Amino acid sequence: MKKISVLILLLLVVSCKLIDQKEDENESQNKAITVKDSTVVNDKDENGCLASAGYVWSKVNKECVKGFSGIQLNPMDKQDNDDETLSAYVLFNEDASKAEVFLPKDTTSIVLSRAAEGKPWVLNDWQLVPWKGYVLKKGGKNMFAGDGEIGQKVMNSDTEQQ
């Protein structure tokens, strides 16, 4: 009887070890498949801004911001623009001495400076003029304009007007 008990105990230990080894092998295979099948997306820019969430680096505010969260300026030829990807957006620093402009289809912003309050912000041939909101000019030509309100403008509504 003692020999049978020892034999059964020995079989249990050996079978448990084999089961553990199989589980370890299965885990290793599953990990390899998971790593192989999944891709890690790292779309942060050099400043740590998450581009897929719409964040860009603000040069004047020194932080990640949503570029389209500033003052929306619509193209002059499409003032009733519903497509925010065609608009320019403006962010100001704390004392409003600098204006950062995010142009449509451009990955970088431009920073304009002004000499005094009431004067336009300027960089080379770009000018941001405070007039009935803001007008963004390039080389004397009006390119974009907006009412000076922050955020996206809703031009059409789903609700009926009475």
C-alpha cells in the first residue's frame, strides 16, 4: 500500500510539472502572438504632444494645445465656411504681444509680434490686424478673417428657426 501511495504521489508531481510546463509554453506563445499582432502607436511629436488627438505645440504658450481651439479665422472667399480644416486659428500669449497663427494644411505655426497695443502683429509679409475681430493679411492681401470669438463657429443648425 505504501508503494502505491508513493507511486501515485510521484505521478501527481510529474503530471503537475508537465501541466505547468505546457501552460508556460502556451503563455509564451500567446505573448508572442499578442506582440506580433498588436502595434504600438507613438504619434507624440518632439514636444510630447499627441498629434492623433489634435494637439500641437504652442510656441508662445509653451504647452500642447488644440490648434483649432483658438480664434477661428475663415478664408476671405469662404466666410460662411463650415469646414474647420480650411480655417486659420490664432492663439495669443498672456500679454497679447505675440500672436501664434496655425494655418490650414501647415504643420508648423507662425509667430507674429506687435510693437504696441492697437498695432497689428507682424512677421515678414504676414499681418494680423485687429479690425471687426481680426483680419490676417499676407503681402497686403486679406487672406482670413474672423469675429474674434474663440472656438469653432457653427454656421448651420439642425434645429428649425422660427
